[in-house]
Amino acid sequence: MSDLNCKLLIIGAGPGGYICAIRAGQLGIDTIVVDEGKPGGTCLNVGCIPSKAMIHAADEFYKMAHAGSGPLGISTGSPTIDLKQTVAWKDGIVERLNTGVAGLMKKAKARFVSGRARFLDGKTVEVTDNDGTKTIRAEYIVVASGSAPVELPFLPFGGSILSSTDALNLTEVPDSLAVVGGGYIGLELGTVFAKLGAKVTVVEAEDRILPLYDKALTAPVAKRLKDLGVTVMTGTKAQGYADGTLSTDKGDIAAEKVLVTVGRRPRTVGIGIEELALTQDGPFVKIDKFCQTSMRGIYAIGDVTGEPMLAHRAMAQGEMVAERIAGHSVEWDKRAIPAVCFTDPEVVTCGALPGELEGTKSADFPFMANGRAMTTEREDGFIRVVWREADHAVVGIQAVGAGISEMSAAFSLAIEMGACLEDIASTIHAHPTQSEGLQEACLRALGHALHI
């Protein structure tokens, strides 16, 4: 096949890659994107989007199955679920978004090339697909190849041992499911299957679930898991699986399926990164404030550059790199990146945590004092604000609560715009909404909360 030339070559069509391509095309940069999979990457195809679809389906099923046990006076029958149909619905959403992303890149005049990319040198990449190989030469190259699930040597993926991708494609609800890893991916999917009727056991090596978050934020999630009948075994290490039994250092667990969610690794093997001798930061590609690697003209964005491994971080980096290549004076600033765990209840963090920065204090407002939370039967959780004592600048906001992910933009906007406690406290918040909790947390920090 004929060789190609372009100004910008992007390896990977995930959130970072396709956003970089679209923005570059808008700026008039001749751009090619290479990926062996469908546009959208892990997030769209086997991660963020399909998992949220399954979370929604499980929530709807659980509401119908348990409506008669609540105080609302609603009676229902015994619902059933055809998981094969649910998965087909989920796949339809993914396909629509695949088509949309491809269309947006085409509209921006970015060319998509299907195949596996490998560096030949700092300006040249070889792409291999079923039809053979081609060479692409570019002035600038962006590595946006994403990440993949970590596989444990004693629990290799296959058969009854599932990756998150495998779990999202199950067409029957297992009678029992062991989840190895109590991070956000394991808890999100574990909660899905618990609500669908599986007996779920979570095995976490650390002393509590969601160990990257403080205990106050994770306590409502732990309580909800218990209410859902999920067994959580912390301080426990998985050791192996055989004959329907997961062995751990604290005893055996009966499990028809085992979901392994112990983290993700950068997807750099096989694309020739090592041959360029790029400076590494552990397993990740090291970048500067412009997302440039140690080799001039080669950038890296998204999961290959380390934590936080978030789609919206990759998107922001991709947009910034495209603008920089176009000659704009921009750099990367990651102070206000919101992170969301779509557990039940949801957890949102943005900016600094309590005690993370010197000279800061924090205050929170519980949803049990919020009228809207009461009317939705979800009083669990709170909103917390972290502020700098010297000038009352808000430097961090965290929350846990049902549907709280939809407030994440307000949290990041407040920090990005340099809001102080008085700014938020004096802003009229609609009543009755959960958002009032943010205003009340700021009022409490100022010493005059009105509803607690």
C-alpha cells in the first residue's frame, strides 16, 4: 500500500486521540489517526460508556424489584431481565457513538487509518493491518495509545476469569461473582451484578475499599454495599481459582465468575516506544507541561502518561497539544480535574483533599439535612469544601451522594475560576436541589450555616 505523509500523526483514537485530531483539523493541521480498533478507544467501546449503560439498567431493575419494600406505597411484581437484550441495547449506544466520533473526525478532515502502529524512528511509523503494511511520515507524532487491564499471573483472563471488558459482555447474570480489587471499576461492576441478583464478594488487599479516597467519602459506599448484600473482604489477597472456588489468604470463596480489577497499565508494548529511548516515569511516558516527551516533536497524552487515568484528562491534553502544534501559547494545568466513581452512591473529588495543602481547612454539609435528598430517599452522603485560610480561596471540593456526578462541573468550575467561600455562599442556589449542599458547606465554613 502507498505510503502517507502528514503534519500530525496520532497513535490511538481514544478520547485523547480523537479530540486531538478534531481540534487539529479545525486548526487546519493535516492529521492522520491510527488505531486497530474502532474510534472511541477503551472509554467509549469497553469502559466509561458501556459501564454506565449497565449501571443504569441495574438501577432500574433494582428499583422495580424492591419498590414494594419501601415507604412510597408502590407495589410491583417480580421483574426479570434478559441480559442479552440489555447488552444489545448497550452495544447499540456504543455503535451510535462510534459512528458519531468517526463523523466528527471526517468533518474536521482528519484521516483515520485502521491498523497497528509501530515507530520506525521519531518521524516515521509503520502501520500493519490485514491488507499489509504502510508507512506514515509526520512532522509531529502524538502517542495516545491508552491503557489495558492489569492481568494477575495466578488469575489469567479467560473462561471464568473476567476482565472488565468481559464482564460488560456477559449475557447471563452469574449466581455468584467474586471481584478482585475494591477500586472504582470493581465496585461499579460488582454493584451492577449485585443489583441484578448475583451473590457478590469483593476482595481488596488494602484495609478498605476505594483506598485512594479518604474514609469519610467511602463510608456511605461501604454501607450501601452491605445493604445490597455484597460481602466485602478487606486486607485479603486472592491466590488462585479452581473448580468454582477463589482461594485467598483468608479462606475460599465460592464464585461462578471472578472479575479481576486490580488496575490498568499503559498500552506501550509493541508500538516501539522503547526503541526511541523516551524518558519513562515508571511504566509511563514522561512528559513536560506541554505534554512533550523527551524527544522533540513527539507528544504523549492520556493514560500512557500516568495518573489520573481519566478520559476527560486525555481530552483536555489532546486539545491543548493540537493548539500548541498550531502555534498557540498554551500549556497543561491539571489543578481542577474532577474524578468520579460511579458507585452507589457516587463519589466526586476535585482539587485538594483535606490536609493535602498547608494552611487549609474543610467543612461539609450532610444530605440528611437537604430537602431534595429526603424526597428521593437518598440522604446518604455530603458535600465538602476545602479552602485556604489566608484568603478563603476554594482549593478543593469533594462529595458523595446519589447522582452527585452531575455536580462535578460546578466543582471544577469553582476551583478553575478562583472562587472563594463568599462567592459560592452568596450565589443563589435553586431550592430544592442537592446543589444547595455546596452553598451550605461554604456557609458552614464561614460560620453561619442556615440549615444545620
